[in-house]
Amino acid sequence: MEASSAYLMFLGVSCLLLSWALLLITAWKEDYAWGMFSLLLPPVGYGYALFRFAEAKETLLLASVGWLLVILGL
């Protein structure tokens, strides 16, 4: 793995972890049950974020950037 590829992968995974943490905060502010679902089942949390786009648009944008960086790092 080249250094640039590893760096892009690292940045992408970091963005994804940060977006998940922001998603947990957003979901727990809304409802305890959504916070628990987001903690235990992250794909369900991102589905929640799609339905609550106004509250979680920064989270989804950060997750999109993270996935883009991961794909570029492959």
C-alpha cells in the first residue's frame, strides 16, 4: 500500500468515525431509542439521518466525504 493511499484511507475512516459520533449525539438529542439503535446498529442510524435530514445534514455530508476518501484510497 502506498503512503498516499494509506493516508486517504486513514482520513476516510476518521471522517466516518467522526460522523458516527455526531450521529449518535444527534440521535440521542432526538430520542433515547434512536440513540440506542444508532449505537448498536449504525446502518439504522444512518437511515434515521436520511429521514431527519434537516437535523443531520452535516453528519451525512461528513460520512459522504469519508466514503469518498476511502474509495479514492483503494
